[in-house]
Amino acid sequence: MHWIHTPAAAGEAEELSKRAGVGPVLAELLVRAGHRDPADAAEFLRPDLSRLEDPFLVGNIVPAVARLKAAIEAREKVVVLGDYDVDGVSSTALLVLVLRRFGLDPSFVVPRRSEDGYGLSRSAIDRALEAGKPGLFIALDCGTNSHEEVAYLMGLGIDVLVVDHHRSKDPALQRGLLVNPHIQGSGGDAAQPAWQHLCTVGLVFKLLHGLLKQLRSENHPVAARIKLRDHLDLVAMGTIADLVPLLGENRILAKNGLRILQETARPGLRALMDVSGISSTQAIQPVDISFRLGPRINASGRLADAALSVELLLSEDPVFSRQTAQQLDVFNRERQDIERKITEDAERMIEDLYIGDAGIVLFSEAWHPGVVGIVAGRVTRRYNRPCIVLGNEGDMAKGSGRSIDGVNLVDILTDCSRHLSSWGGHPMAVGVSLPKIELEGFRTRFAGAVRDHSGSEIAEATLGIAAWLTTDQVHEGLMDELDALHPYGQGNPEPVFGLRGVSLRRRPEVFKVRHFRFWLDDARGRALNGVAWKMADRMPPVGVPLDLAVELNWNFFNDRKLLQLELVDWRPSL
């Protein structure tokens, strides 16, 4: 792995440190992230809810609010169809909860992977209409490219509102009322509004914010009692799990939402946190959503019915919540076992057949299409190239793809579209479906398109060093200052720091076969403790000058909070 460090321009970090009143390390990180002005740096470090922009600046929010208001006034039947990932599940729960407060009783449907496929399919629509024809049909986290399906609903005399953040393949074909920041213009800064990268649950939050503003201006008694801030726990979960950039309004919603999640009174979330092993005494971090809560919510959609996860988030029944959370935990363990086996098969397949491909397409008749997304992420990271992993579904191959920095999967799949029956997603993550007879043609075209768009063969994986530190700079005061950078995520990655010329004080200690602990001294003889996850097969030598790439975190143990280095990579000092 090639280490890269691009230092801030001479004097910029020092100037910001003085003017903004922050330490030199934090100042360097802010400058390198583009926050050179003290006011901009202060806004980034303190992402207050007061800085959220007017919701009515988002395209089509005005008519969408008007349509929701009309549904409330007429007590219309409303159907909500949300996607089966965390963003779709949290979006559905948020919208249903608020509409219930206004006296509506919206029914909700989540597509079943095995029966309905992805998104706003005809089979999912027909299932949603079994209880009767609604006046308003709302599609969440899907529907932007479902032109025929939206037309079908409208042909039945049903109004359709789509709230979605997926990219459109052809905006000219759009039907119905669409709230999508990538399609509609805005009344604000058209270049890059702060809400540009909201995922669907963030857009639902903006829509409901607009609804409450409108109804409060009319002195609606219910609107005055609803505190939208209390629902930010759902917004934070969907935002962090969906891997959208944690910048602008995403950062504001995620940071404040994590605080609400920490204190949430929802029985379903509390039960899910319990089975996930999340301590009530420690601050919840994005990693808790990404690797604990999110996978359990996703597991029901991958292996069963994601409506179970929506019901958990909506439930006020502690007994139901506890039983359902335990069921999701069982699904998650089953998913992990399946994914582990598929990952092993996928890595063997790459080594034997596709190690030279710039972009990799994998398929097996034995693979479950509902669990291949995480496998795609794992092999993409290991081999540092875009990867599509497909499972078996009758005559079709279905699955997910993940990409690397600098390679936009939306552009890549546009070039491959003649081989695909359906696809959609984001630059870094996509869902794909194609006839099996198209597999070889798609594999060849995908690898070629990656080469065309990347400009050359995929380069060696790189590791960005945020700043070089001396061991004396690693202390609790620095940790307290770095806390203002949270939450880390897409667009605001956790900083990796470099330590030059350090030596381990004794042989590392392996634990649980795959990990090891290590210790080193600073210039004053103070011990620094570290851990390396899944690196026991690559332990550094003792007594030799080393460069370490580390993340700095707190380790909570026996009611104590200890500074801990987390090893990312090491190399002999040059």
C-alpha cells in the first residue's frame, strides 16, 4: 500500500490555528479538508440544527407539501412503499410516524427481494394495493427510474409522490411528483446546496419540516406539538448506513441524530441496541450503525421480509420489540455465515480467473442474491478495483456492486446497459439484474468500461496520511479536540496519522488468533497502547525503527477510558 501525505500550504494551518483558536493538528486537518476560513471551520466543527436551510428550497417540496396537506385534510387513504435497506426502512418509519400524528393511518409495504426484486416493481405495487385503492401512493428510496410503474399507478387514478435520491437515467421520462435533489433545481445555491447529498430519509425529514412549517403558519394544533428533532435518531441511522457524504446537511443531521439515538426511548431501537451489544454508557458512533444496528435491520430484507424492521421501529410494545430484535439478530448471524462462505468462494474465483481484470464481475449459481452486497464491498477493498457480485435467481443473475475512489459506477453501468435488464444506485454502490446469458458480455464490457473511465490500469491502493505526529503529540488533549470532527464517514473520513521512527517496546501479543496488541514508548518514556485488527499474519518486528499509520480512538474497559492506537499499516522507517 502506497502512503500519501499532502501537507497544507506553508503557513495556512498556523494562521487558522491562531484565528480560529484551535490546536495545530486540528488546524492542519481543517485546512486539508478545505476549511481555511475561521467562520467556515467553526460551522464545520459546530453543525447546529439552526444551520439547516429552508426546506422549500428543495425542488418540488412545495407541491409535495401541498399534496400531503390535502391528504391530511381529506383523511385520505395513503400507501407508503419504502426500499428494504436501512435508508428505506428508516424513511418509511419516519413518514408513517408523523402522518399517524395527523390522524392518518398509512399502510406500508417493503419489497420482498425474492418475490418483488428491487424497488418499485409491479409485484410490490400489486401487493400494496391489495387492501384497496389509495388516494396517494408514496414511494421512498426508489421510483426515480420506475417510469412504467409510476404511469401504471397514475393510470389507476392514484396520485404518486416519489421521494428518492438515486440518479435518473433519463429525466425526460419522469412521471408523477418527484422530490430528488439530483433531478430538480433549487432556489438556493445551484452549484452545491447544503442538502445536495441527502439520502432519502434526509429528504423525508426536509419534506416533513416543510409540512410542519406550512401547517404551523396556519395554526394547526397538531403541527405545533410535533418535535421533528425527536425523530433525528431515524435520520441518523439511514444517513450513516447509506454511505452518503457526511458533509453539509448530512453532517448536521447525523451529528445531532446520534445524540438523539443515544437517548432514544423507542422500544424497538433500545431492544436492537441491546442485542447488538451497544453500551448505554458510551457515545454511539457511526461505526455502531454501520456494523451493528444497520446489518441487523438489513438482515430481515436480505433473508426474509424487511417490513419486520419497519414494524420494530414503529412498535411501542417492549415484548414485541425484544422478540423481534432477537429474531433480527438470528437473521444477522445467518447472513454472516452465508457471506463468509461466499467471500471465500469469491476470492478463490478472483485469484484463479479474474485477477487481471480492471473491473471484476463474479457469479455463482449457489450464491444468495440478497447477501452479495457486503461481499462486493469486501472484495472491492481487498483487490482495490470495482466489483459486481451476482447471485442466482432463476434465469436472472442479481446482485450488487461497489467501487473505489475515482471510478463512478453509474457512468460505468451506463456504458454496460445493453447487457442489463435493470440497474440503479450511486457512484460507489449499485444494484444490478441481468439475464444469465448476458453474463460473459457484461463481464467483458464492465472490465473495459472501468479501464476506459479510469484512464489506465487500476493503481496500487493508497493510504492517505492526514498528518504526521510525534508520539509526544498523542495525548488526551488531542483526542478531546479531534472529537469535534465527529461523525466520521463518507466525505469526512476518520484521520489516519503517521508516526515516524518508533520502536515496539516488546513483542506484540496475539489474541483471538487474528488480532494483536502492541506497545511503544514516547520520548518521555510514557507507554502508548495499540491494537491491530485482523493483522496477526503481519506483525511488525521488535526493536526496529518503524513508521506506523494509526487511527486514534478511546478504549472503554472496566469503566475506564484509555487512549488507544489502532494500527492501519506499518512499514520499516526509510
